[in-house]
Amino acid sequence: MPKEMNIDKTKPVMVTGATGYVAGWLVKKLLEDGLTVHAAVRNPDKKEKTQHLDAIAKNSPGTIKYFRSDLLELGSYAAAMEGCEVVFHTASPFSNIVKDPQKELIEPAVKGTRNVLEQANKTTSVKRIVLTSSCAAIYSDATDLEHTPNGMFTEEVWNTTASLDYQPYSYSKTLAEKEAWSIAGEQSNWDLVVINPSFVMGPFLNPESTTSESFRILEKMGNGALKTGAPKIGMGVIDVRDLAIAHYRAGFNPEAEGRNIISAHNTDMLELARILHKEYGDKYPIPNKAIPKWLLWLVGPMVDKAITRRFVSHNVNHEWKADNSKSKERLGMTYRPLEETMVDSFEVLVKNEIVKPSK
Ligand code: NAP
């Protein structure tokens, strides 16, 4: 059994990958709650990666301190973790465009998780670790639903279809989460709570230097890249602000445990585009119709390496359904409407002139 879950909020908390899209909103929430955040980042000198966090800290009761840490550098989380009772491990590369999936995705995800969790084994203050996994550790394709007990993705389901060659990002998240459960099971000083978000949308705190795939997908919806039509890919969506609340409660709520699907809406990419089209379609080249499945199957692989024929066959025009009831019961989650999430996200791209109006 882990130590008594009684977190002292005067002690610092550590956030790995604090420069990231998802982590940014969590750091904001922690700072607004007056906590001291140990932000473990690859390069604290890159001001363009941290200035949004500094601005938030300036206007919050909390304090942020930066530490230089890399997922692949053993021991590099020691200083950041010192004295922390809660560790939020969010850092992991999220990209669908990679040349060498083993080096660029699997190694940082798995070795990084081992690096952080084994450091916790050496840091006596740590009581709880919250790991940002993903629904990608539950499924690769919407058609994986056919093999689930009630036609729903639940916390019981594991991804068995991803591999180094197919959906390597999902594979990296699956292997990393399994590694985390294995390390957690071998000790009794801290407990592990896993957050499994679906596709994250919502405002970008640092749109100019984000690396998240979430940003790239939203940008494509607004810059004309999908003007032939949006693929009707079944997926779940969670607002980044709601996801920050889920992480926060997973860190401090004694009842939090196990895996937790954090997903507000069972939807598809065409529906996301149509919400944006309704609001912005008169000015921006946002698709309002579906690209035919046969066309995407035929030409998709030629325009985007991530769109394989297998992926199109197994995801386009297939419904996606996840059960988020545990998140409501255990973490008290309520979710904002999809329209609010999509409009608030796109507004950031408009304000920063990342998308340009059609001529
Ligand atoms: P992101 O903005 O690209 O954040 C990734 C973070 O990981 C960045 O802070 C990055 O640091 C850090 N990182 C990458 N490689 C690293 C390394 N070798 N050493 C140290 N840090 C490293 O992406 P995100 O969307 O916020 O993703 C954050 C987490 O949420 C990931 O675990 C991802 O799998 C998970 N997730 C995301 C989604 C989604 O739809 N966005 C859905 C489910 C789960 P730099 O800033 O230095 O690059």
C-alpha cells in the first residue's frame, strides 16, 4: 500500500514537459492555486518555450522554478523531484510525422517513463505519480471497438494493434504506460494514477512554439489543407482546460486510482470541422463536407505518410465510443460543450494570424 495520501500543498510539485500544450494548462492551474511548481524542461534557456508560463506565474500566487531535464538523460530529474510529493509526468513526444519511430517516439516515451519513475524510487518525498498516458494506449483504430466487451472503449481495454510500423505513437504510449504500471507494482512508496485523454483541443497558451499534433491538426482545418473535405474519422475530444482539472484532481484527490479515460465527446473530425465552419466558414477555408473514403484511401498515403490505407479503412466512417463514467464518478469531472472548445481553440489561431482569411 502506498503512503497515506495526504498531500501537503506547501511542498513543491513537479511537472515534466512543462513547456507542452497539455502541461501548460496544468501548470497554470497549479500556480493559480498557489503551489510551487518544479518545471522540468529540456532547455530552460529557451525563453520562447517558457515565457507564457512566466507571464502566468507573475499574476498568480504560486511560484515556478525551472530545472534542466531530458527524458533520455538518466538522473536528470533528480533535482526537480527533490522535496516533491506529487509528480506529474506529461513529457512524451506527440507527433505523427517521424522518420525513425524507435528513436523519436518509443525511446523517449518508454526510457523517459522509466527514468522519471525510477527517480521517484530514490526520492523519499514522492507519494503520488500522475502519468499522462492516452486513449492511444487503449486503441489504434475505431474498428478496435468491435473487440471490446460492450462496443465501448473502457479503462479495461488495452491497445493490441499498434506496432513500430503501424501507429507508432500509439505504440509508444502503450509501451510507456505498461512500463509505468510494472515499475509501480514493484514498490509501495508511491501510487500511480494514469490519465488517458482522447484527442486534446482547446486554446493554445503558446501557439507560436507548440509542437503538439493537436495544433497541427487544427491548423490544417483552417489553412485550406483540407479544402477537398474533412475525413470522417471517429474520435474522442477533450478540452485542454478540462484535462488540466482532471490531472489536478488525479494528483490531490485521495480516491483517484488506476486508469482514467478523460474524454468529453464521442465525435469525428468532420463534426469538428463543421462546428468551425458554422462560425468561421465565411472567412476561412474550413471544410464543411466529407472527403469520400475511397478518395482518401487512394490519395491519402501520397500526401501524408501518416494516412495509410489501413488507417483509412479502419477509421474513416467508423464510430468511436468511449465510456467516461469513471472520470465523472471518481474525479467529479464535468465537461464543457464541444462548440466552446473548438471556437476557443480556433480563436487563438485567428488572433495570432496563424490562419489567413480566404481572398
Ligand atoms: P507537446 O506540446 O508536444 O508536449 C510534449 C512535451 O514533451 C514538451 O514539453 C516536450 O518538450 C516534451 N519532450 C519531448 N521529448 C522530450 C525529451 N526527450 N526530454 C524532455 N522532454 C521532452 O504535446 P502535448 O499534446 O502537450 O502532449 C503532452 C502529453 O499528453 C504527451 O504525453 C502526450 O502523449 C499526451 N497526450 C496528448 C494528446 C493530444 O491530443 N494532444 C492526447 C492524449 C495524450 P519541448 O518543449 O522541449 O519539446
